[in-house]
Amino acid sequence: MKTFVYLVFTCFISTGAFMGALYSKTPFLLYAVGFGVWALFVWGVYRRMKKNDERRDMERQFQDYMRHQPRKQAR
């Protein structure tokens, strides 16, 4: 859900920047803003995916560790 909200904000900001670049005398700054917002969005999605993969890997390692531990016998 958070990614969808970021995507919507990215679309609005980049659309505004690119439309503003159409009528600007120096559009390079607005192009930089438009593409920069997309770069930040992609970087944020990549970082969240990497963090989730690391968390899943740690959970899997913990499950493997616990699976191989001997159990204490009940008396």
C-alpha cells in the first residue's frame, strides 16, 4: 500500500515537472526533477525489497537452526 502511495505521488510530481518543462525557457532543471523523482522511487522500492529479502533469509536461517537443535526429553 505504501508503494502505491509513493507511485501516485511520483506520477503527480513528475507529470507536473515534465509539463512545466514544455513551456520553460530552461527545461533542464525540470527534466532533472522529473527523472530524479523516478530515480528516488526506484531506489526506494529496491531498498525495501532488499530489506524484505534479508529479513526472510534471516527467518529461514533461524528456522533451520531451530530445526537442527536437539530437543530435551520430558521426564
